[in-house]
Amino acid sequence: MSQILLVDDEVELTDALGRLLKREGYSVDVANDGEAALLAVQQKIDQGQLYDLLILDWMLPKLSGIEVCQELRSQSQLTPVLFLTAKDTLDDRVQGLDAGADDYLVKPFELRELLARVRALLRRSEQFSQTSPEALFQRIQMEGLELDLESQIAYCQGQAITLSEKESQLLTYLMQHPHQLLTHDQIYQHLWPSGDQPSSNVLAAQIRLLRRKIAAKNSPPLIHTIYGKGYWFGAKVEAEP
């Protein structure tokens, strides 16, 4: 049974979502502020367990959702995080993703969309945990950039770049298909299972954040936007797609 930590200061919302998630067969713990969320995570670790998913509100008492997520990632905890928030600008999405979130759902939202996002994150988490050691120890090298699939760390000009799980998945896909146009639909289908895709702004935010992270000093950008079509990975766009 997947274990979920639901963190929101709106008690009526956590009560309703908690009941919904339990009816879907999940084990659900609830916290109503950021400090309580971190305490719940630590208590789970002390029991020799980990949550399979955190559903985390952005605006929380004591510690914000952003601060909670940053703290977890600073401890190298890779538990998937789904942000719930009323903040819906591209900059807000980038800030959430930059903090280490894996997905983003804007309030108000449809319950069936929340459940779809939960299923998608839990599937990806399970697939990652079941990956064989041989596959995990692979490294991809392309255009002076190296990606360690096990640690989710990229290396550029001798510098280590820590990536979130979603950033690692996106960069892996781009590096496995260099010098070719990858359409928006192709990337969405790879990163998000059919029917679970987030809004178009989420991919743009992920690309913007990843491009900024892997930018090398005095080197051309590696991720190019082909407007209206998709993205191209390589030191330059070699031909008109």
C-alpha cells in the first residue's frame, strides 16, 4: 500500500482529500504546517520507512511548502513531491520546480485530475525503485555534458549539477535524442503517461529551469526552442527541422 503524506493548513481540504485517497487504497498521514511535515517525514525514516509521495501546499504556517521541499532535497530525499497552490504564473512554476517539486497542481482543481497526478507519480516512483543496478550505473555523455543516471547528477566543465527526478528524466530523453526535433507531444508522452499530462506551462518551466542549470560558461546553449514545434538538444541546430 502506497504511503502518502498530505500537507495543507486547510483542515476541511485535508479531511476531504484524506478520505478520497484512503478510498482509493492509499495510506494517508496528514500534517497542517511545514514543521509538522518535516517531523512526520523524520518519524517515518526513524521507523525504517519512506513516504511514497508528498502532496504539499505552497502556503503553510511555520515553514512554506517551498522550504519543506528544499529541506528534503538538501537531505538527498527523492520522495516525489506534488505541489498544490493557487500560484499559477510561469515564474511560480519555475520556483516550485527549482525547489525540487516533481509536479504542480493549481487550485482549484478537479479531484480526478489530482488522482491522475498521484497515480502517475507513484508509478514513476515504483518504476525507478525497481530499476536494475546495472541500468542505474549507466552514464550518458553528449556535447561535453555527462549525466549519471543513478545519482541524478550532471557534470559540466568539472562542476556537479544536482537534478530533480523530473529534470533527470527530461535531460536523459534529450541526450538520448540529440540533433533532432522532439515535439511537445513526444516529450509529454515520455514524461507523463497518457491522460496524466499537466498544463503546457509545466514543460516550458522544466525546460527553462534545466537550460539554466546546465548552461556552461562561454559555451553555446544545449537546449534550443523550436517555436511552435518543440525542442532540440545539441550545441547548435544543424538543420531546419
